[in-house]
Amino acid sequence: MHSTREIKKDIIYVGASDRRLALFENLFPLTDGVAYNSYVILDEKTVLLDTVDASISMQYLENVEYALKGRTLDYLVINHMEPDHCANIESIVFRYPHVKLVGNTKTFQFFEQFYNLKDQENYYVVKEGDELSLGKRTLKFFMAPMVHWPEVMMTYETTEGILFSADAFGAFGALDGNIFADEFNYRVRTADEARRYYVNIVGKYGVNVMNVMKKFNELPINMICPLHGPVLRTEEDVTFLRDKYTQWATYEAEEKSVLLIYGSMYGNTENAISYIAHRLANKGIRNIRIYDVSKTDPSYIISDMWVYSNFVIASPNYNGDVYFKVENLLREALSLSIKKRKVSFVTNFSWGGKALKTMQELLETGKDIEFIGEPVEIKSSVKEENEEALEALAEAIAQSVSV
Ligand code: FEO
């Protein structure tokens, strides 16, 4: 049975959610599923904006057929050629053989790389600023390279100011009938997942995100329709997420506070982190957060790395070097271009090792990463003799947070 919603007169949401998928991109844990969004516009011409993942094809194709009300499909706009959105293009072409596929030259390059169908007679190639008249409405195309792949473009409906934003402004999480952010408690339930999605999927490409955002500075945006997560239709929600994107894309911390991240085999390195956290709290630092790298998936920790101004990284020496999961986390965060952060270190060793050196060398490859305080080295467990050094480090961190 179809499950659709009209988001504006003659614009119909035809997407669906996958609540079974455990790992998005086979990497990122999904605790509440994920939505794959797609939209039909009925005008003198009919348009479908993107398709969906293969996991929800049956529901999706039924939705599209219902939304078209017996009409054929004139255009399929391909804003993004990643399989979670393009897996049904061939099915759409088989059902509506005269459909024109709208994309840029890279779109069609990827299309032919992924699939066997070559439908060049039906390619409708667009470039920056091109317009497509549907009758009453007009679509305008803006290239958005690397947000999140090179071929990505966004489609702007000019009459009502609706932005079909591809992956941008999306979020993890299934949609439960309430497809609009203002129909449920978006700030509590979804905003963190919008950041985890942004940071882990698009976070590396902050400059590209800012370049695209500038294109829309002069255009009214009354509704944002992303490819994942809820549709934003109130001025408050649109402004909220646009402001967040500006902050995230420029790597500006949201909280002047401290994120403490540790690996700990037997609790001794954790003990040092706990001590520092309590000293920081005594000094008036609020919203402190501690993560154990062995317990929490990196995607959550890295998402919070976009929030906090300061990190403390603590690692035991393991095989004479940094603990594997700490190293993995740092490499992942750096590959996503984390920058503009203040970092302090704690290490633990029983007979030696180069964990501190490795962590410092890794973070020195990042941009605008400042090291705060003297690193503290624990010998096996925290003792009274460490108190002075830990207190001094906490004081240096507290001072740097208040700057
Ligand atoms: Fe949701 Fe970049 O694909």
C-alpha cells in the first residue's frame, strides 16, 4: 500500500524508511533507521526528484505510481548518483521509458559506471544556473561538488522557494509519518543525528559546503527537502539548520568546554581522565563529556569533536605505541578535517613507549590544532605523585577554555 504525503500543493513526498539497516555505508551505526527521500512534482510536466535505496524499492515504486495519478513521468532529476539514491533509476526507466534523465555530465559518467543501462537519447544535461520550465513552476540547478560526491547538484524550485538539497541538511533516523521537522521534537530527537550525519558524511568538505551555501544567500528558501531526514518548512527550522551548517562547515566550536576521550585497558588511564574532569568541574567548566573509545562508536565521538573547543586525549602505551582505538579515532577525525581545536594529552606506561609522540605527530598534521598544558604521563596507575601535574594540566585547560 502507498504511503505518501503532499508537502505543497502538487508536490508529493514519495520516499520511505529502512528500519532494518544496522550500518549506514556499512560503517555508521543506525539506532533508529534511515529515511531515503524522493519527491514528485505534478505540473504540465511531471518530475521525480531522485530515487531511493534498493532496500525500499517496493514501497517506493508504489508511492511514485500513486503520486503520478495515472500520468506518465516526464523528468527524473538526479541530484546525487550515490546508490542510496540512484538504485531505482533503472526501474523508473523501465516503467516510464520516455522519461528524460536530468543531470550534469559527471552524473551520467557515474550512472554508466554503476549501471549497465545507457540511455543517452534520454539524457538531459544541465549545468550551473540552467532552468527547466515545468509549466507553472520552474526548476533551477546549482552544482554542489563534494557535498558529498563530485557530481552532486541541488535543485531550486523558483515559485515557492523550495530547495531540494541532496545530502545536505539531512539526518540519520527513520521518518515516522511526521516527515516535517515541525511535526515532532526535532531539536531533541534529530538535531544530534543531523550533526552526526553531517560530520561523518560531509564533514571533510566544509569549504565546499560554504561555497554552496553562498549561492543561496540571496534566494528565499522557504522549504528544504533533503535526501535523508525530515523536511524543513518553518522559517525557524530552516534558519536553525542553515546556521548550524555554517558553524559546522567553518569548524567553529559550539561549546567552550572539554571533551575527554580515553582508551583504558584496566581503568587506570580512565582514572586520570576522571580526576581531570572533576578538577575542571570544580573550576566551573560546564557540559564536560567523557568518552571511552572502546565503548562508543567513533562516529558519535567525532560528531562531538565538532561541538567542543577542547579535547583531552588519553592513551595507554600498547605494544609500545598508541592504543589502536585511540589512533583510529584520531586518524578518522583528521581525515574528516577536524581543525581549530585545543588538545591536551595524558598517557600511561608501565615500561615505556611512544604513544604521546605518535598522538602529537598525528595531530600536528591537523590545521589550527593547539596543544594545551604539559602532557601528563602516568606510570601504570594514578598516584599522589601525579596530582600536581594533573592539577596543572586541568588549570591550563580551564584557562584556555575561558579565552
Ligand atoms: Fe545519501 Fe551521499 O548519499
